[in-house]
Amino acid sequence: TLPKEAMGHNWVLLKPGTDLNAFAQASMTAKDAEYIAPAHKDKVVAFVKVLGPKQSGEVTFTVPAAGEYTYVCSFPGHYMLMKGTLVAK
């Protein structure tokens, strides 16, 4: 129930080989860009913008190739726990 500005969440799918720590650290201050640092936007396959309480989002995308893709919530402080791997075969 906290407002989006205090406890928002997004979903960002990264290209294979992306340095998660570098991406997340740079994105922490990119509030006006949905917490995706402009300098790292080329590392993003797809994303869902920052959402607040009772909001939902969806995205349709094509995975460029088979492989493992890291996904993360890049809202400040979330990436260490809110991450996973999408496996495309």
C-alpha cells in the first residue's frame, strides 16, 4: 500500500552478458527513465515500467536468441533479491 515513489517495482529483462551490478547501480538514480539508466538502455531486451499498489503491467517481446537472460527489478535497493533468469531454448 506504500506509494509507488516509496515502494515501486518494475521488471527489466537484460541481454546475456550484461553486468547486473553495473546496470543496477547506474539505474538507481534514473527515476525519470523508469529506473533504467540511459547509458545502459542498450542492454535491455524488454521492460515493464515502474508500478505501484494495485497496478499491473505486461509486455510482449521476442527473445533474440536461445540463452539465459537475467531479469531484475531495478527500483533502488531491490535488485539484490528481486532477480531471476529466463531460459530460452
